[in-house]
Amino acid sequence: MVFKSMSEKLKKRFIAGATCPKCKALDSIMLYWQNNVEKLQCVKCDYHDSKPTDEVQQVSRQQESVIGVFKP
């Protein structure tokens, strides 16, 4: 049996009035943070979404490079 410490517990909150984009259920979306990533999950279907913090997005964008721009 695996026990989670208090720091590993997830605090989940439901978003009032939110509609699931997949199953269209009302008030079924919960929001929580895991490893500094904001996550959404529907409790009625298998919908998941995540959004990394701005700090993570900035770091990942610095390492990208554009090879060329396609103009038809």
C-alpha cells in the first residue's frame, strides 16, 4: 500500500458553470495543480487538459529556432 504525504496530496476544485468540451456535461470540470502544471479533468468522461506555467513556456520557447518561412 502506498501512502501520499501531505505535500503530494492534490487539492482539486470544481469550476462552477464550466462545460466539458468533450462530453458537454455542466459542472464536471475540476482544476488542480500537479508538478507546477495546471490541469483540468472531467469527472464524467476521459477529458484531460494541461497548461504549463509561463516560466516553463518561456524556457521551452528560447530553445526553438525558425528554419524558414513558407510563403505560397
